[in-house]
Amino acid sequence: MKKRILITGSNGLLGQKLVDLLTQQPAVDLIATARGANRLPRSDAYSYQSMDITNRQQVLDVVGETKPDVIIHTAAMTNVDQCESEKEACWAQNVLAVEYLVEASRINNAFLLHVSTDFIFDGAAGPYSEEAEANPISFYGWSKYAAEKAVIHSGIKWAIARTVLVYGIAHDMSRSNIILWVKKSLEDGKTIKVVTDQWRSPTLAEDLALGCWLIADQKAEGIYNISGKDFLTPYEMAIKTADFFQLDKSLITQADSSTFTQPARRPPRTGFVLDKPRRVLGYEPKSFEEGIAVLAAQL
């Protein structure tokens, strides 16, 4: 009996990696959904449906029609500064959409896996376990926290995969990430300022996709930290990137976050403790260096 899995946001970075991974699983019948047309280069081994997550009726129709066993919800408004200036759009995409998916999951008896973020924390005491107290300091963080609450109190079968600073290569290369930015800047001979007073556990998109699949496959209920295993500052990430590509590290200068003016506040110290996903799911992420190698092979 095949497991029918529907993913939202299939045009996005995580969505693309999930399509790549799940089409390799013989026991999965995959339905990919995103707003508008399918932007993936391949269209075999899965079906595609256009679905706008902010349109309640569309969500109910598509889920009702496809009857998935599991929904993996990756679509979200993730530009933290844009969420600060476009609060209504942020709330529609990050909270109301989740309420529609909860409703559709309840009607169709689907297991809902919701992808969340380290930005639900204030960053005073990272790395965090799954039990840590949330305290968002940006509107984006609040929207993702509100979405978690909607899922937790839904009465359906659910899981939440929290992640941190996802990086990887998308098919259309529309989004940059710290590795690509550092590589290009140094190749162009530009001096770059990189912060030394923020800590994260950067997550390879393939690892996040794998974590989501492990949860979906086992229908493992509850909250799981699905991130990379290294605890690094962006400055350290930049140095490791320069080392890997053998570029000039002297172009990388240290800065603290106060030198950058951004509309939304960033939590200084997040990152995750991975004991639970290792124990329950058998999740083992790559190191940041291994992640750079994966990304370099795809360039």
C-alpha cells in the first residue's frame, strides 16, 4: 500500500529537495503543490496541483480531491524583514494557511507535518531543545509561533519540524545563501563584513528534507529539531567556505550585528540540540563542511 504524501511549496528550496527525495521512495505516491505553475525541471514520478495556501477553498478542494495520508507543509513567507513591513501578507501565509491545512487534515484524516523555525526563540540561551520556551522577537517569529500553536491545539495527528538557517541549491538558483554569497564575493575580490555575534546551526536543505521524510514515514508525532549539527557564527561559516573553495580569507572582516540595520530583530544565539531526532528518528545531519561539499558538487 503506497503512502500518499502531499507537499506544499514544492517550488521552494525545501520543496524541491523533498520532490527529489520522495520520488526515489517506491512506497510513496507524491502530490506536489505550489502557487501557480510547476517550476521544477522534471515532472515524472509525481503529480502536480496548483494550490494557493492562502485560499481556504482551494486548500480544502485539493486536499479533499487528492486524499493524502500525510501533508508536509513547507510553504511560508520567510523573508524576516518583509514580514515586518507586510504583516497582513505574512499572517495570511504563515498562520491562516496553517489553519486551512489543519481543517483539511481533520476532514480527510491526514497527518500534518508543519515546518517551523528557530526564530520562535529570543536567542538568549541557544542551542535549544524541543521543550524550550518560545519568545519571538520579530513578527515573522510571532507568525510561526502562532502557526505552531494552531497545529499543537488542532486535535489532529501532527508533527512540527523546527529548523535553522537552511542552505542549498535550488533548480532556478533564485535564492542565494551564505555559501554562495561568500564564494561569489571573494571570487570577485570584494571585502565582506560578516557577523561574529550571532550563532546558528546551519542546515543543509537535503538534511531537512530527510528529517521531514523520517517524520512522515514514521508518522512520528510531536516536535522535532531538524537542523545541522554544527554551532557556528556567520563569520565562522564564511571562513569555512573560503577554506573549502581555497579563496582569500583576508577579504573577510569581522563585524557585530549592530553595524547592520535591519527592520526585524534577529535572535542572537539559536541553534538546536539534536538528541531527540537522533534517538527517535535516526536522524544524522552532515557537518557544515560536508554540506559545502554537497552544494559545490551541484554547482
